[in-house]
Amino acid sequence: MKKKFIIITNTFYPDRNSASKLLIELSKNLQKKKIEVLVVCARSDKKNNKITNFRNTKVNNIYCKNIKNINLYKRGLAELSISKKLILDSAKIVNKFKPTHIICYSPPIFFEEYIKFLKKNYMCKTFLILRDLFPYWAISTKIIKNYLLSKFLINKFKSFVKTFDIVGVEAKSNINYLKKKNISIKKLIYLPNWIEINKNKLNSKSNKYNDFVFGGNIGLGQDIKKVCEFFNKLSVLSKNNSFKIIGTGFTKNLINSNLSRSVIRKIKIYDSIKPNIYDLQVKKSSYGIVSLDDRIESVNFPGRMLNYMKLGLPIILLTNKVNELSRFIIKNKIGVVIGQKTNIPKKLKELNKIKKNFILNNYNEKIILKYFNVNSITKEIIKNFEK
């Protein structure tokens, strides 16, 4: 019997974010293994309410109003009705496709009724790719303060993950985190993020200045204020340091009010740009910045970090915490961790050595192939389906 995978998500091409890239690469690798793929994508843009084809993958784009609205109240109401909308608007194409397996990408956590509908009608095996652990991170960062709302969302999350045969999380420590929360999951595995390597010649020219880039989603969990404070410190250390921020999100409006005048004079701020232009801007930079709110208890390996590495940039993780991510960066010598009391000039010297190792030995690609290989992770998903 031919395998037919349906991927359920709220992002895919032409979206310009790390989740979209992950799913594009996954669908391509599934097809290489002679698996048919259909993507059902909930869209916030009415213009995308159509069926498209992308690299031999059929994509059923379904307009779900307000699911990415910056008004969190409107967004929440829209998310609650997302399953109903997907059931109604994808029924015809899904019935023709007749899926054998389901892969769902989360967040969001409101696809539960749609998953149940597909399981009941097509007897599919189900796999959840679970990334940031909403609502827990939003509660710990005080974005969600209301007790009743917190309880409702936690119960929704528990019910959602219980629907799946297999759940894959991006950090090993998140397995223990979910177990401590007493969440019932049939099979919980470690499934890291992944990225496909395109052979890129790294920039070996030595510059008199350091160019620091923060690229990707500028959301509620990224703590953009911390990035701005770091840029302010770097500006005081040297006039030769320059800065870039690329992306959009809920907290982008906080950037200018948190930057010093000296940084504002030299920083370049871009909105979301085409992937090839984004990669070009990142590749021209010296170091890539990763920032997450330190109040978040679970661990993320952000897609932006893998993209920095792919393009030859050592990582700067801004955190005061010691966790799986910070230990991974230090142990594998792919970057440095900088907290409030860190000796920054000393860390910049370390970064320079790491950069040379990337250029001379392709060390960045070796780490990606070892830990974040898209082909290996695709095989892992298929293998767990077959067990």
C-alpha cells in the first residue's frame, strides 16, 4: 500500500520563517522516499485561499480569518474555530487523497478536532512535531496572567497531544519537562530541528569591524529588549561594530525605544524579505544572535540558529541560564553564551577563532550533519510510524 502523508500546519511556502523552511524540506525528503505528500495549511491571508503546487507538493491553503492577528483576543477566538474550518474546506481534496499518515506541526494547539476527524475517517497513524511548548512559556513569561485562561489552555494542550500516536520534541530536556507536568502522551521522542545544507562558500575576508545580526521572528518569546541592550553594550565597546535586525513580529515596535542613539545611527532594520536576500544579508554578517526570554522553562533550538550555522555564522546566545541549548553551543564550539556579567571582549576573541574553524574546516556543516541532518530526521519520523 502506497504511503500518503498529510502535513497539517499554519505555515508553508511562500511564508518566510523557520517553520515554513522545516516543512518544505521535510515534504521534499518524504517525496524522495516515494511518499506522496499533501499539505493542509491554515492561512491568515484571504489571497492564499486556494490550492497550489510547490515542488510537486499539493498545498490546500485554507483561509482562517484572524489566526495571526496581533490582537490576542481576536486571534484566540479564531484559533478555536480552526479545526471546523479545515474540516469543511479540505474535505473534498483529502477524500480524494486518502491519507495513510498524519504529520501535524505545532504550534498552534487547536488542530485537535481536525486530527480526530481524519483519524476516524481514514484510520491514519499520527505524528506531532511539537516545537515551543505553548501555553507554558506564555504563562511563565506573564503574557497569559488570567488563572482561568491558563487552566483552559493547559487542558487544551493536554487533550491535543493525547490525540497523537507519537510526539516529537526538539530538546531532550523537554521530554522530562512534559513528564513533570503529568501529561499523558502515548509515545514521546526526541526529534531535533533540521536544516538542509547547500554548499556555500563562506566569506573568508577579514573585516575591520564586526557585524551582528538578529534575524527571524521578533515575537513575544524572543525578548528583543535583551538584544537591544546587547547592541548598546557593543556600541560602547567599539565604533567599528555594526548591527542588523531582520524580521517582523509582535514586539518589533519595541526596537527603537530600547536602542541607544549611537546604535540607531548605524543599525539596519529590515522587514521580512525574500529567503535568498535574507540569506545574503545574514551571510555578509559576522555573528548571529539568538535570544529567548529567560523565564521560559522549556528549551528551544531555534531555526534561526541552524540557519546562521548553515551560512557560516558562529552563534551568540544571550542568556543567564545554563540549559541544554547553552551547553550544546559551548560543548560543540559553535558559539558563545553571553549573560549580563560576561566579559564581552573575551567572548568576541573566542568567536573569531570559531569563525576561522568554520571557514577553514567546514566545521559548521559537520555539526549540522551530525545533529540536524534533514535526511536522518525524515528517516526517524518514518521509522517511528512503522514501529
